[in-house]
Amino acid sequence: MTDAEPGSHRPVVIEVLDTMPGPPEIVWELITDWEQQGDWMLEASNIEVLSEIRSGVGVEARAVVRIGPMRTRDRVRVSMWEPPRILVLEHLGWVKGAGEIQLVPVREGTRMRWRETLFAPRRLGPFGRVGLRVFAPRMKSIFQRDLRVLRSLVRLRVRTAVRDQINDEGSAR
């Protein structure tokens, strides 16, 4: 029996959406730059890749995650990898579940959907389930902030790419 069994109780589902001002390829580069995820996912720190592979299904990483007064080590494993469209991570730490990010090209750039399906630790019983539900609105606001920060990083990366392209064209003449 695992610590949190999907199916043993209803998960907490948190979903946030935003439009990134750049193409899916740039967004994908930023969200899969594992050690730099703390640049936009501000609740995460000390991120380290545990697996020998760095891309594709099977990548494993670990981070310290702090949401409000709660602090935990979260270990994740990539379970779906379809660049630059779909990234799914399994949460293997204290809180179990899955995080899914979908990227869809739109006229304005990329529509990003981030959905977390989380199960409280079984050993905490109803207290864990209630606690996770109480923290869900706070987690949603944190994830919305994360996407605002990511949007700024995408904008900066696009500007840098355009500037580099202009410089390359100028030096080719």
C-alpha cells in the first residue's frame, strides 16, 4: 500500500491558464531547463536532476517546495514528453499526483495550461485531505504568479532571440 493511493480519496485539482508571448519552443525550453525552474517557479528551490538523462520520459528531479508554512522535498519523474506540446510529471514525494503542462500555439504566442492533480499523504488521513483542500486556493494563486513570472522570462527570451537574429543578419552582410 502506498502512502497516497489515487482512488482512495478525491484529489485536489488546481488548474491555471495563461498566454505566453512567444512560441511553444521557447516556453518548452524554459519549463524543461530543470535547474532553472526556480527562476519562474518561485516556491521551488535546490532543484537537482537525479537521472542520467536530461530529456524525455524517465527524467527524475528533486526540489524543495515551500507553499505557505509547508515545506517538503518533491521528487518528480517525467511520464509524458511530447515537445513542444505536452509535459507530464509524476509527483513521487510526500504529496503524490501528477502535473501536466500543455502548450498550444495561438496568434499571441502560446496558450499554456498547467494542471496539478494532488493526493494528500494517506498517513495523515482526513487531516491531510482537509489541509490540502484548505491550501488549494493559495496554491492556485502561487501557480498564477509563477505563470506571470514565466511570461516575463518568455518575453525576455523572445527579445534576445530577435536581437541575436538582427545582429547575425547584420554581420552576414
